Amino acid sequence: MVYDMERINIETDRVFVCGGGHQGLSMSAHLALNGIKVNLWNRTQSHIQEICDTKKIHCDGVVNGVAMIESANSCIDEVISDFVMVTTPSDAHIDIAKKIAPYVHKDMVIVLNPGRTFGAIEFANTLKECGVKELPHIAETQTIVYTCRKKNDNSVTIFALKENVKIAALKGSDIEYIMDKMPKCLKKYFSISDSVLSTSLANVGMILHCAPVLMNIGWIESEQVDFKYYYDGISKSVADFLEKLDKERQEVALKIGCPVESVKEWLERTYDATGDNLYECIRNNESYRQIDAPETIKCRYILEDVPNGLVPIETLGKELGISTDNITTIIDLANSVLNTDFRKKGRRFSYYSVKEYV
């Protein structure tokens, strides 16, 4: 689909940012510093209380300044507006859809940043289950625009803004309406995809997150060691294994009729990283140099990316007769280590339920 980024702009002047974590604070600060009125919501009031009191978010890195937002609250009815940017981990999408369902109307825009795998489909299905008759304009991104880390409750560092982040609408023709409304300061970082299957199957988080955490459990749980997630945690052997996972993801996508780029190709396109293999591209990505490892294995790299990334790929692989032995190994390991059935919790869409979006 071709979209003219120079179209007459009717961008919204107010954005509801849903989620006060790394991504939510980064997006709120970036938008506010570019003149957009921002309403921020977070489920836990105490985590945003300082922002509620001061309306300030301190931002440094490639975006610098003290951003002044309009409002912040843990009560959605106090802050919701017609342009919604969901920045929470995808395992919160069902709950968020239920919370905002009473306020949804056909002219509203909801963008999942990111959707992870089949996020937009799940979000729409949940709204329907809640009695929404006319769906809003729903879109999902392949990944979040920001490479960032929250420093404390009211400050964040943005290390990079990714280029050419794929975005697609659940209903393909909606993308023009959505992009016309999108604030200019964000629009330029997006690249339009024809289908939410493209953004969903292009989910690179499942490859870069799950296995490295499980392969570095000792370091992560050690009180004596701090390390950089990508630079220290993804060794040559780990990266070689990630390429095996990635090949299985690509094979499933190809079988569905929606071929996707490799993680190596994504790094080259998004960060201008160079290298002969995935390991070299990661090492040559300056934006990854300062990213710390998670403090616990009970983090979104597992709790989100296993059930909403690896599980959907394994499910489709089994249905389509494609071996996903390496992906299965990581799901099994995550289940055992965390004493959780991620397959039961995960998004298990069949080919027949998603093929209409090809």
C-alpha cells in the first residue's frame, strides 16, 4: 500500500498515551516536546503520582527537555481521548480493551505500540465481546519507535528513534485515516504495511528477547553482576541460536503467504547496523550499547514475548506442518523455569482465523 506522507495533514492535537512504563513515558515526552497535548494513563497510580502532581517528564538522550503534559491519571475516564496510543506490554491488551470499550466509537483511532503477534486481531475481538458494535480504526506496529529506558517515575532516556517502523491497520483501508491523524513528529518514523499479518509475523521481539534471558538466568539473578543485555548477553553462540529461531519464524510466515525479513535485515533497515551475521549486526548497533539486562527473569521479555510471540508461531507451525523445534525448546524451558503454562496463556490463533488478513 502506498501512502503519501505529504498529504494534507489533519493531525490530532491531543493523544491519550496508555501506559506509564519505558515506552509510555518516552512517547509522552516526545509528543509533548513537539507541541502535542498528552493525557497519560497508568494502571498503578503510585507509579505516575509525581507526574500527576507536576505534569512534568524529564527526558534526555536523542530527545532532550522537560516535557509538560496535560494530565495523568489511573482513571481512564479522566484522560481518554479519541487518538489512543497503547504502549503497554501486549499481555495487558485484553484488559485495556475491556477498560476502554465503554468509550469506543467508530471515529476513534487505537494504535498498539507494538501489537506483538496478532495484537490488533485480539484487541478487536475483545472489543466485540464487550459489546462494541462499530469498531474504531485499529492499527498495530511491528515494534515501538523508541529504544529507551525509564530511569525513575518521571524521567526517561531515549537512546534512539527507530526508522521505518512497520505499521498496519486491521482494516487495510483505515490506514490513511490513521496516518492523517498521526502527529507529524511520529509519522515520519513509520513505514506502511499492507496487512497486520506483516506486522505481527515481523515481531522481532520474540527472537531477541526470550532465549537470551533464559540463557543468562545466572547473570540476571546474581546480585553481584550487572551487564548489558545485547552486548554482554548475546554472545556468538547465543546469536547463532537466535538465527535458528528466526528461520523458523520466517518459514511459518512464508507458508502463510506473508514473507518477512530476518532480524538481521531488520537491524540493517532500522538502525543502519552492519555485519555478516546477526551477532555482528547486534555488536555494531550503537543504540544497543547502553541497554541494561532486566533485573529479573519475570520480565516482559518472557511474560510477554513467549505467550504473544513464540506460542502463536509454534501454533501456526504445527497446523501448517512446519517444524519449530527450536521455538518449542524455548517455550518448554520458559514453562519449566517459571512454572507457567505459556501455551495456555498465549495467543493461539489458527490459520483459518487469520488468513483473511493476508
